[in-house]
Amino acid sequence: MPVLQADKVTETLRRGGSARVDADVPARFAPGDRVVTRNINPLGHTRLPRYARGRQGVIDRDHGVFIFPDTHANTGDPKPQHCYSVLFTARELWGADASPRDKIYIDLWDDHLDPADG
């Protein structure tokens, strides 16, 4: 795994933690597509919150191709893929007692998502 050199710290912090990459990776989803998050329980790192696993949402936007942080944190493999802003209703995530007006956006990668049925 590469070591961050002192002269690169400012530049790295300015860019942010997940690096956007210039890779020709086809998008699996488009805005408006209905998706369901995978119900995974990895031993290592994941950016998929436990409260959002196995829940249905809608793709709001495609941010582009980024390093997949789950794989990168566990193995060092960048595994570039699309990152999407996925819209969930509060009731989908927390049940009938949640506000019917509230919505939550979570940034998720291709490996976190499957197409929703019907």
C-alpha cells in the first residue's frame, strides 16, 4: 500500500478521501432506477450502513467513477466503480413511525446495489 508523503498531505486533504478516477467503467444504474441495497455483513470495512442494508431506494444521481473504498481499505485494490446518491424514504429505513416527509440520501457504490424487482 502506498505511503502518503509529507509534501502531498495538503493536496490529498483538498481532494478528499475517496479519489475520483479516470476509468472507463460502465454505469449499472441511471437516475430514476429503483435499487435494493445488498444485505451484506463483511468482516472488514464497508461504507454501506447497517440500517440501509436490504432496503429499497432510487438512484438520484451518478457521481462518476471512484475508488471503491470497501475493497481498497481491506486489500489495497482500487476496484474503480460508479458511486451514486441513492434516495431512501425515512419510513423505508426506520419503519412506519418515521416521518412520511423525510428522505435520506446515501452515497453508495455499484457493489452495494442490485436492481429492485418490478
